[in-house]
Amino acid sequence: MKKLDQVYEGKAKKVFKTDDANLLIVDYKDDATAFNGVKKGTIIGKGAINNRMTNHFMRLLEQAGVPTHYVEELTDRETLVKNVKIIPLEVIVRNIAAGSFSKRFGVKEGTVFRKPTLEFSYKNDELGDPMINDSQIYAIDLAKPSELALIREYALRINEFLKSTLFECGITLVDFKLEFGKTSDGVIILADEISPDTCRFWDAKTGEKLDKDRFRQDLGNVEGAYQEMSRRIFGK
Ligand code: TMP
């Protein structure tokens, strides 16, 4: 597979064309940003960890019946994925209050929800990724009702799957963000990544934060948290 021109550079990944129009190569960077790019930094080794972890979860999710964009891991930072049109929605599932939920609704961090919550943000950096509801999603034509229903179903299934998989590694899945894409034949599949950049992971015993919140909140030992998550999932 030939790596051709770069088609996109995001905050944490670059995307390249290949000689097959249906396939792209994602290249994970060590760059980290927070607060819509206001805070910038580097987390050494993050790209390789996020690549490996995302691919691991996507392979398992495929086996569990959730279609994903994953095709093949090429190098420690590069993965071959299906070329999809990303639906500009951040699909956020929460099991425990933290981050913007705690701030917006005045709910103490760590409050366990009776049922998972699901919310959407319109993925648009200029607008600061505003929260958006179903009828607003239909109004600006981001997805059809049947598509949103499927996205919801996948997101909740992914939550149950990740929650139990991570529980076995001694990790509490607090919340996470997903992105979905549409193939050229209109099929909705999971895209983007599942990593400590896009999830909140707490040590199940101590509550220690093992994700990007260490960077966002200047908690120190950021690299150590990513390495610990890798160790929990893959062993030494
Ligand atoms: P939030 O509490 O800041 O809304 O974040 C919810 C989850 O989504 C958390 O696991 C981090 C993840 N997330 C992203 O992956 N990208 C983003 O741009 C933001 C704001 C959150």
C-alpha cells in the first residue's frame, strides 16, 4: 500500500491518501491539545500507544458486531483505515460525572449515573464544538433519524463492551467520545480513535486518572499514565 499525499492534519493525527481510493492511512502524532487547541504540548510515545490501543479495541468491536474503519496496523504509528466521510458529531457516552458534565450541570466529579448518558456535540472548531440535540441535528442535516438511532445503538453497545473489557484490567470507564463515518455506499461505521486522548480512564481501586485529564489539568506524570494504560491492556 503506497502512502500518497496528506489529505488532512488534525490536532493528534495526520491522514494520507493511498493508491486505493477506498483506503486511507492514519498517522498518530505525539502532539496534544486541550480546550480547543488553546493548550498545546507533547506527550512522548502517545502516538504509538493510541494507535495500538485504538486498533486493539476496534478489532474486538468488529468481532462483537460493531463495524469500524479499521483495516490493518502498518507501523507503530500508522494504520490503514477505510475512507469514510466523517459525520461531524462528537458522540459522548458517560457513566460517571466528570469534565464538562460536572461543570455544566454542577454535579460532583465521580457521581455514578444510574444509566449511561449520551450527548452530541457539533464537531466544529470555529464554533467550539457546541452541544447539539436530535432536532437540531436533523435541522442542519448532519444525520437522518434512522442514522442517529443506529449511532446511539452502537455507542451504547460500545460502552457496555469497553466497560467490561476495561473492568477486567482494573480500569473504570468514566466517559468517552466517538466519531462515526459513512462509507461511499452509505454504511455507518465507527471511525477516529479510542484512546486515553478520547476517554476518561480511572484506576478502579485508587481512582487515579490514567488519561489526558493529566495533561488538561496539569496533574503531572502524563506519559506515565499513557504507559500504564498500555500496560494494563497489553501487559508488559
Ligand atoms: P468533556 O467532559 O470535556 O465533555 O469530555 C467528555 C469525553 O470526551 C472525555 O472522555 C474526553 C473526550 N473528548 C474528546 O475526545 N475530545 C474533545 O475535544 C473533548 C472536549 C472531549
